[in-house]
Amino acid sequence: MTEHPVIISQALRQESKALRAWSEVGRARAQRRRANCLAIQNQCRSSRNQSQLLLAESQLLIH
């Protein structure tokens, strides 16, 4: 039993749309992970800068 070519092409188009949607989801997840990672790095930098600033200020108070 052979399927009609129109039905096959419709099924292939739907499958293609589904695969594109999944790749968009994956891309969005990767972008969120990158953004979260950058935010954490920035927080670490700013807290490290803050602690260095406090250390410098405390050394000024001691001397």
C-alpha cells in the first residue's frame, strides 16, 4: 500500500517544522545558560572588587 505523495510531503513539512522548533528551544536554552554564566561572573568580579576595596580602605585606616 503506497501513501499519496501529498500526504508524505505534508508529513515531511510538519516534521521539519517540529525539528526547527526544537532547535530554537535548544538555542534559547543555550543563550539563557550563557547569560546566567555571565551574570554570575560579573557578580563574582564586583564582589571581588568590593572586597579588594574594603581591604584597601581598612589598610588605610590601620596606617
